Amino acid sequence: MPPPWNPMFSPVLGPANALFLGRDDLVLLVIDPAKVGPAIKYEGAPGSQQFPHIYGPLNLDAVVAVMALPRGRDGTFTFTVAATS
């Protein structure tokens, strides 16, 4: 399982806080792109960060880890050790 904090997970925090703030049932799926069946498309607004999207069912063998997406004391999602959920 990946460590509690990994810089590659930082792009997850912006969308999670913008779209799912207040939820306490989210998990982070760590996937192996080489094993994903459907095509992975990187999309985003022009000039902004691109995010991977999969349009179709994600095959379970591509999931290499499932991690809790903890919230910090202020309720925002975070990967710091100060997370309390």
C-alpha cells in the first residue's frame, strides 16, 4: 500500500475539496494505468492542469490500492498527518 502522503496524490485534493467537501465516505483508488482496460483521457480547461478520466467501467485488476481520503480538522481533504477522520 502507498504511504499516507505521496506527492503524486496532490492533484486529487483540489477536485475533492471543490466537489465533495463535507463527505466522509470517499476513498482514493490507486490504479496501474498499464492495466486499465478503457482508454485514459487527460482532460482539463485549456492552460490548466490535466486530469485522467476513464469513460467506461474500471476493471478491478487495475486497482492496486484503496486508501482512505481523510479530512483535516477544518473539514477539507488532506494527506497530512494532522488529518483526523
